[in-house]
Amino acid sequence: MLFDTLAYWLFFGIVLVLCAALNAGRTKRLLVVASYVFYAVWDARFVLLLGGATLANYLFGLWIDARAGSARRRAVTVAIAANLVLLGFFKYFNFFIESFAALFGLSPDSLTLRIVLPVGISFITFEGIAYVVDVYRRDLRAVRHPLDFALFVSFFPHLVAGPIIRPMDFLPQVGRPFSLPDDAARWGLREILKGLFKKLALANYLAPIADAYFGGTPYDGVAVPAWVGVLAFSLQIYFDFSGYTDIARGCARLLGFRFPPNFERPYLATSITEFWRRWHISLSTWLRDYLYIPLGGNRRGPGRTYVNLLIVMGLGGLWHGASWNFVVWGLYHGVLLGMHRFLRRRADARGWGRIVDAPMLVPLWVALTFLLATIGWVPFRAPDFASTVATLKALCALPDLGFVAGHPGVLVIALGSLAWCVLDRRRRLQDWLVERAPWQVAALGAGFAGLALEFCSYVDLQIPFVYFQF
């Protein structure tokens, strides 16, 4: 069930009504059952996998919590290894076999297996690792009630594409009596409408243009210029993934749960470091807390810091997909983060910090960061190295404006989004609709949003969310 289909909203409406009619204990059981039904609709074969991963990490938590010293370290090591083996088998087994075969000139056909990638496997294992590590660090006690832990892992709004929810954020909310106060209802509905508009009206318009370019096919009978195809994907992936997150957060809020933000207008960041504080926040903070800091972070000198950045971003790239292109994308961002750190430290040491941070230079840094991030999407989206290199070469040529004359939507979406962010840069308008506007005004706003979806959306395209493949 996709978030942009009628089937999902009928399912969600039934769950919401039943939650309102049941007590806290029964609501918990209902949400677990609903989550497994939601997952079974994707692929019933992997329901046992979801249940097995949940049971294993629940038992790992109890085992770690009951141990101390070296026994505790062995327990968490086994738990992390088990999660990584699960992820590695389903997501990377064939990738490494094919890479090994290519390196030694062997045929991979007799070595690879017909492995189907379970939906949401990356998010399930990352949350399992976060849980066992938090228990090991004594940041929280192991969950005693298996139903509470099952709900943490399987809660359907974030099950298949995140955001990655920390156990310390989610578990304290489990078991509370269901309630839907006015502010929560408004906030949830706003996020759902905002997410649907991002997905249906913006991402779905841009997706066929990006697909046509990277697939080497014409769009509406015309060849797509490189810069249009790359810009279209840069915008598509933001509106697609942030739209999914908005819907997930809105649905969770209506069901009585709060999810932390996952995007904070990343394309308005003034540096690549700030970009990663605003983009896919749940992943970037996960990588920081469970990989970068354990590797030593920035505590072991500049050289080790740069190496750690490359390791973390390279592995973060590989997490996105079993392809060397994703590794290149991750290493590219690791290099950019290292360069920014080095140049910023040099600027501060020479007393240039105030000049660099001058308000008049902010648009320049925002444009530069957006350009660097957009170029980085080329290896992320391109099917292979040859396409990546060809696209980067094509971007160096003079831009052809003929395509935009016939299909101005790419620039309209980009410039319109920028204008909106400038006009409502403090989010006062959207917050007013949620917090202070009369119900009549809020309903009118929802009505206009519904009309916008009706006339601007591309519902019939049925384009899956980008991050479902990860």
C-alpha cells in the first residue's frame, strides 16, 4: 500500500477509528497487527523475517542488559553482527560476489543467488542496531514487554522507508491512552497534505523527466538536456523523500506518536556540513552516533578525522544500495565534508570567519552548496560509471534552454519553492494555520490543498517512493 493510494487511506482510516474506540492495551495490539498486515501487503513472504528480526533483537536486549563487563561487550558484538549478517545477505551478497567475479575474471552466474530484497530491511536492521547499542551503553533498559518492542520495530508509518526512529524517542510513547487533541489533528493533517502535494504534484512531475534523461530516452518526443535531467532528479528526490516523511510523521501524530523531523530545508544550507544536518537527519545522526563517534570522531587529530569522515560517508553511500556508484556518492560527500572542515578551520585561524559569515555572502554559499549537492546526485542516480562520467561531461557544455521553453515546470518548481521558503522563512504562515487559525480557515486551506492536488497531481503515474528501494 503506497501512501498516495486510496487503499492506504482506507486502511489508515479504519485503524484510526479502531484506535479511538479501544483502550490503551488493545490499541497497542491493534497497531502491531495492522503493521504486520501493512507489511504483508508488500510481500507476505517476509512477515516471518520481520517477526524473526524483532524477536532476535528483543532477546538480544535482554541478554545484553543482564550482562556486565566483557560478557556485555560480547553480547552486543553478537547482536550487531547478527543484524549486519541479515542485512548483508539480503542486500549485498550478490553485489560482493559479482564484484569478486569481475575482479578475477570469473562468471558470477553460478555464484549468485536469486535473492529478493525485503522492503524496509535497511531501516529494520538499523533500528535493531540502535536498540542493542543503546541498551549496551545503558542509555535505556531492555524492553520487558515483547508487544512494546514489536510495535517499535513494525510501526507501519515508518516501516518501509523510515525515518529511522530511535528507541529512546519511541518507546516512552508506547502504551499511552489514545487521544487526538485539536492541535495534534491539525498538525497531522497539515503534514499529510503537505507530503501528498510534494509527492503527487512535484516529485511525480519531475520523475519522468529525470528517468528519461538517465534512461537515455526522449521526454515528450524531445531529448532531455543533462542539466535539466540532473536538476529534475535533485528536486525529485527531495520532494519525494521529504514528502514521504511528512506523511509518515502526520499519520504517526494522528495515531498519538511524535516522530522527529527528518528534513529541514536542506537545499538552503550554507555549507555541505549544514546540508547533512538538514538532509535525512535520522540517518546522518545515526551514522554520527553509532559509527563516526565510535571510530573516534574528531578526537584523534585532523588526519584521523578526515579518514573517519570518508569511512562513514562511504559506508553511508553503500547503505543506500549495492552498487559502487553509491560508494562513489558517499566518498564524494566525505571529501566535501573534509574540505569544508579544513577550509573553515583555516578561515577561523586567520580571522576570516566574520567575513565568510557576512549576510551578503549567504546567497552565494547556498547556491554553491546546492550546486555541489546536485552534482553529487549524478552517481547516485546514474545506472553505471560510464553514465556518470558522460553526464558530468555533458554538464560542462553550454546549457540548452530549448527544452525548458517547452517544459518550464522544472524551473517553476525550483524557483517557486525558493520563493515560498523566502516568504515564509520562519514558517509563520503554516504554523498559524495549525496553532491559531479558526477551524473554518484551516478547513478552507485544506480545501485549497485538495483542489491543488486534484488539478496539479500526477496520481495516475503511480511512481513508487524513491527510498522504498533502500
